[in-house]
Amino acid sequence: PYQICKINSGDISLHRSLFSEDPLSEKEILSYRSSHLGKNLSLSYKVPIKMVRAKMQYMWDQEGRKYLDGVNNVAHVGHCHDAVLSTMHRQASLLNTNTRYLSDHLV
């Protein structure tokens, strides 16, 4: 069912270093998820997709297959947008907190 959104991966050259050298198995990840995440954080597919990288409107799975992401942050700025990452890094280097405190950066 997830292959509906799959894009031919032959149109991009992916360096193998984009992917983890010692990845966790699907069983390990599923075990961790059931132990540490709430049931409201469900998986979207019967056969889960393990995504390992994203850039702008695309995501890549552990096999290097490229997908067009029409669900996550794509409608706003895409994944890993350079300006957003730069701003996040600058802010997180100064203060990384949530909305339960007052902060000039909240408004």
C-alpha cells in the first residue's frame, strides 16, 4: 500500500553514508516503540517503512528508495530546509525549552 507514493530511486545518486552503518532491526524498533511510546503514536502502514533521511519534499528508506512526502512538513518548508535548520541550531544553542516558561523567543 505504501508504494503508491514511491518515486523511482534511479533518478538520484545516493551515497551509502546517508544510511546507518549499524541499523536497528525492525523487531528492535517495534519493541522500543511499544515500550516507550504511547499508543496514540501509531504507525501508518501494515508493513512499516523505516525512513532514514529526508530533504525538502523527499524521504529515503533504509534501502535507498526515494519517496515523495505529501504529509509531513512539506507543505510549509520541506525537510531539512537550510534556513530553518540554521535558525533552529542558533536557538537551541542559546535556549531549548517548551511553552511552560516565558521566553522572548516564544512570541
